[in-house]
Amino acid sequence: MGDIDPILAERRGKQNGILWITLNRPEKMNALTFPLLRQLRDICVEARNDRSLRCMVITGAGRGFCAGMDMGGGANPDAPAPVDDHPDPEGRRLNFRHEVDAYVALRRLEIPVIAGINGPAVGAGFDLVCHCDLAVGSTAARFQVAYVRRGLYADLGGFWSIPKILGWRKAMDLMMTGRFMSAEEAHESGLTNFLVSPEEFEQKTMDYALEIEAGPPIGQKVGKMLAYRTASMDFEAAMAWSESVIPLVDMSQDFKEGVAAFREKRNAEFKGR
């Protein structure tokens, strides 16, 4: 990979609260490698404890979002060469953690995460899209559960996320056939919040991130946490969680500011406190 950084990370926004992440292997359609995944994991771990962050955007360089794992032999340049033909399931399981840890770290983020889908999202790239909270799609994007074409399954959590995003029938269709889904079909299925032309894509993604950045960080984080943590609970159990965390929100300065702004008919200026 030479001296090229596999991920570009920069702060953007009116409050410098947007972390804009660009997968940076355009010559490989941003296919994932172990060094890239380790860097993504480290970025997410650090971001989780940075209260100045309001939002993360993940997008791709060039014409692709992410082509999945690098199947051309470059995914794990540090892997030892096989000694013989004997299988090593335990080694494979531990090796897989390099991939899993990055996506787990992403899902642990409390801030909203936007997938900026500028082009094709395939295999682990499609999983990555489905692990984000929100999405802006370009009409140049398309999607595929490519694993099934290789005799595998959506092993990086797509088996969990894709049905939740698209619904059971659509998810099973894609996961069983491995067919490509167009940007338009994906949008109609609820994968993206906005679908725009390639020319409008970056500006729309930035505008959406700015809207998120301007919101109340504590309320956003608690709302996201409750949505995920209570998804499999019955209503009363979910409301018990809400009862336990509401003081964190309504005792905050942001709540007071929100009420004052409403009364004074002005835009609130939230500080995350």
C-alpha cells in the first residue's frame, strides 16, 4: 500500500463536529484490507469518547463506496503463508476478529453515523452501509450481497442488519440470489434517506451532516441508544429504560436551551452539556 493512507479522516462542519471518513483505495474500489479495518476500528474507538463530535460520515474515494474485502490477495498482507493443506479453524476464527472488531467498534458509536454511498457497495461494503444509522445515496450506487456468489454468507453482520433495514422478503432475496440491487430499488426499500444525482451527492451529504451536527448531542445519543437497545423488548420494558434515562436529558443545559429557543422563536444552540 506504500505511503498511501487507506482512510482519510478530517473534521468538518460549522462546529468542527463532523468526522468525515473516506475509504481511500480508489484503484481497488475501496476494497477492505486488514490495515484499513484496523485503522477504522481505532478511529471509531477514539471517536466514541470524543464529546466534541456530533456526527460521522463514511464515504468512498473515486467511483466506488466499498467493494467488500480485497479478494485479490491483499486483504491481509501480514498473514502467514500456509504450511500445508490442513485446515486451521481456530486460526480462521481469530483472524476473523480483525474484521469483526472494526464493525463492532462502528456499531458502538453513540453519535449518528451517515453512510455516504457514492458508488457500488458490495459484500462487506453493503454490510457497512447497513451498520450505519442514516444514508445518502448517489444514483451511481448499487448493492450486492456478493458473499453468496462465493459460497459464503453475509458474515460481517449483514445477516443481522440487512433484514432490519430492508425487511425480510427483500433481504432474503438478496442474500439467497446475490443479485445486484439498483440505487432506485434500494431507496424504495428504505435503505437510503435521500437519493440524489452524482453531481449533488457530496453537497447533499454535507448538508445532511450539518443538520445532524446542529442537533442536541445528548438527546441524539440517548435516542439512538434506546432505539438499538430496546428493539427486541416489549413496550413496557422499553419504557422502563426510557424512565431510567430521562433525567440525563431533561436536566441538561441543552434541554433548557431547547425550551428557551422554542419560547423565543429562534434556533437553539446546543452544546452537548
